[in-house]
Amino acid sequence: MVGLPYDCLANPLGAVRSTFDKAIASGADPASFSGADWGALDVFRHFLSDQNGLSQVPILDHKSIRWIQPNTLVRFRGMIQDMLGNEFYVGAHKDGSVWRTNKFTDVSQFPMGSSPDMRIWERRLLYCVPVPGQNSWSVSSSDEMKYRSMDWASPQREKRRRSDDEAVDNMDTLVSSDGIEGPPGTKKMREDGHPYQATQSQDSISEATCSSSGALPDIDQDSLPCLVKIYDTPETDLKLNEVFEFIGVLTSDLDYQVDTGEYNEFENGFKEDDTLAHLPRSKVPYLHCFIHRKLAVHDFLQSSPMIEPQPHVVKEIREALLRHLTDVLGNDGLAAHFILLHLLSKVHSRVDTVAVGKLSLNLTGFSEESVSVFCSQLDLAIKNLLPFTHYVPLTVGYLNTASLAPKKDYETNRLITGGLQLAEGTHLTIDETQLEAGTLNSVGVDNARMLKTLMESQKVEYDFKYYKMDMAADIQLLIFSQGKSNICPADLVLPFQPSSVGSSQVSAEALEAWRWYLATLRTLPHSIEPEMQTVIENDLVEARKADRSLGSQDFSRLLTMGRLMSMSYGETTLSLEHWQMVKELERLRRERLK
């Protein structure tokens, strides 16, 4: 065979139609394709894996949108910020005696007429945004020059080249999936089942290139949302606030020239001037998803060492990271140990209302001098270690005006995001050192309550106007304050005692190793052997005899610290040595509190 049978990069819809035609020719019934695949996705899986095509697929972001061709294969990484429900569409129809498919498109590539031979299928609509708080080191580079220089021509059509200026100014010049320049005869179903006709005929468009100068003028300079259309996927596979990589075809707004005042019965109650009208293609690109996968922290590491977490390797990295944190924290080694455990923490299970595994930390005792030095230095160090971080300078004014809770807007059928709608694994630093006496209004009281709920149970309240719902979260919380925080009651309170001013300068190689260390060890399984359980129970009984104020929360926190201590050494079971280390850290912390 000469060449590839499908041009998956430049003509993905051609591969979809070709595999559909083959399936129909083999005698398959189009009705059987509802909620199923006829082999098209296997073509793309083979291309992405066996042919190492993933590295060739451009990442869609606020930079690359200026030069990526419509109707080509792209990948988008983002958090599911809103779920817009389902949409019905004509998935297959007869063009004369020939079956055609409209799957993975917004409009028909062929006239549908009024034939009764139509198959109505369903897809889900997801509004996705770049991960909130994502740090620049974890963002994959949009290698613009590499993709601009690629040969996007397929064997079936002429190669098209554009100058640099054309790539920016005429960013929406369209190459349709069947090789015709310009938008195809645009079709969209009316209420009576008849298609709308495009403003130009198919013949006239085939003679000219249709371009739109500045078709994305209002895109955020630093962030690009995306409307992702999902096919044949169970609802349980995709959840709000999860981070995914979507691979599919980017469609153009030039394909969608429709009278927006008409109701479309195939959109399950959506009107173009309702939900989707608030997501215009000039601002929000549409991506029809072929393949998706949930992303973990590892997927955001640019060049992490692919090694097993062997104890001797982990110990070396641990010691180097601990030295770095100690330096950043002004030679406060105790604070560095607690910060390390804090950075490794995550919610790994829930028992009733208890989020097991969280370990929030409140560093107290900051003066005006130490705030300006150590708060900013530690915040920068954490940003360099974790992919998603937020820093909130908490004041009375902030509490009284901030929108922390996501809210449902029923006029636009949209979930309006809030400050606490964050991805799993996000680190949130709350700086209370500038908090002064003042009066909280009703908004401030609600915001303070939501922060406290997040601290205590790792839940965020979503406001759906007629009711409110708590959504599970997994956010690492670090608080800076002068005295113990009352707004954000942390699991651990530690007076901060620096003795010098260190440096946060480190090598790129060290940062990469530490990022790998934190990402890898947070996912390790963990258990406690029966012998250690007996030791722990006896120690907790003795501790309760010595201090009657100790309760179940204190014991749960100690167990969490024991688990994190073992994990920090790359071990999956709690040893007596590490349990003794936890007890010593707790003793030193309590000494400081006195």
C-alpha cells in the first residue's frame, strides 16, 4: 500500500465518512450505530498509539487557535466547568439511495431533503476551561512553527500554504473534510424537518475560498474555553471539575450560518438563541470528541523521570526537597517537615462526612517583616512544585464581595463558576495576615462558612437557586495567619519560627525530580499491618490517659500523618520507625503551641 488510507490529522471527517460507508456496504443497519461506533474510532486509536500520532496533534489553546485549521484533528486539555445537557441531532440520513452520516459535525455535508429515512442520535455538551490556577511550567507548549510548517495536504487535495500574516488574520479560512475550500452547503433542521440552506450554493463555494478576518476577536488572551461534544460515553465517565484531554475535530463558525431565531427540535429543547447562543463560536470553539482520557498530575509533568519509586531513590529526592523547604522557610526544619506531609496529602476515601487523607496546615506567628519575605517565597516554591495552585489574600473586603460558590443561571442555562470551583489536587494558599477587624455582610458570612466547610469536610456548596448542593472536593489548604485562624480551622496549627532568610533558587533538574516525587508518591497505596495496629492502639490509649482533651479527630490526624510519613519514603506500609517519627513531630509541634 502506498501512503496512509486515512489522513487523520488534516481530514478526520473523511476517515469518519469512509469507515461509515464501508460499514454500510457490508450490510450494517444505521440504526445499530446509535450509541456505538462502526470502526472510525479504531482508526484514530491506531493513529494515536501505534503510529505515535499523539505528538503530531496540535494542542488547542489561546495561542494555537490563531493558526489551527478548522475541521482538523486537535486536542484540548481542560476542566469540565459545566455540563449543558444533551443534544439530539440527525446522525444518519439517506441521500437518494445512499446512507450518509452527520456524526462529529454540526451540519450535514450533504442535502438531507425531507426524506423520512433519518436516524436521530444524541450527544452530550460539556463546557470546558483551562484548569484554574494552572502554572506555566505545566502547560504544554503550542509549537506553532512546527505545525505551521507541517504538510497538511492529503493525497486527495492540493496543498494549501499561508503566510504568517494570513495565518493570523484569516485564521478561519476553511478546508472542508471532503477537500472543498470554503464552507459546504450548510444544513440545519427546521421544526418541520426541512434543512436550512446556506446563503451560498455548494457550486459557488467550491470556486472560492471563504475567509473571515478576526473571527475570534474576544478570546481571552490567556485562556481559551471550549465546548466539547461527547458521543457514546456513559454519564458516569465524566464528572464536573474533572480534568480531561479531549481529542477530536475542531469545527468552524463558518459552518453554522443559521437563523438563530428558529427552534430546533433536534436539540432537546436547546435553541440557538438560548444555551448555545451564549457560547458563540466567535468566542468558544466547538470540538467534536473522538477519544478522551482523564488526566492525572503526571500528565502535566514536562520531562519527569520514568522510574519506579525505589526507596533509595525516593530517600535521596526526599532529603533534597526537605533541605529546599527548610531553606525557603528560614531554617525552620519542623515547618519544612509538616509542609512536606501537607504537599503529599490527598483525600483517598470518605467515611460519612469525614474526608480521610486531608491534612490542612495553618502556619501562625507571622510578623509584618516575615510576611513579606516568607509568605511570597513559600508560595513561589509551591507554585514551582505543583501544577495547580491558587493564592488568596483574605480580607474583610474580599469576603464581602467575592463569588466563591458556583451559581446556576437559569436564563442562560449556565453554571457560573465561583472561586472555589477548582480541579482535584489543587493547592489553595489563604493569606490571613492582612485580615483586620471589620463587619461581614451576608455575602461575607456565607463565604466564611463555605471556607470553613471546605476546610473541615472538603466540600464546596453549589447554588442552584432553588436548592443548594455540596460537591466533594480534594483541595490542599495552607493558611498563613498571625494567630490561629478562626475562619479556616486547619487540621494542624504550627507557630512559624524562622531563624534566617534563605534562597529559593534551585536547578531545573531538581525541580523536575521533586515534581515527579510529589506526583508519584501521592498515588501510592497504603496499609497498616496487624502488629502495627496493636502498637498504634496502645500508644493512642496512653496518649489519651496523659491528655484527656485528645479526641477521635486527633487520632485520625495522627494516622494520616503516619500514612504520609511512610509515603514520603516511598513505602506502602507503616513501619515502627516512621510511627515514632510522627509522634516526635507531634510532640515538637505541641511544645511550640505552649
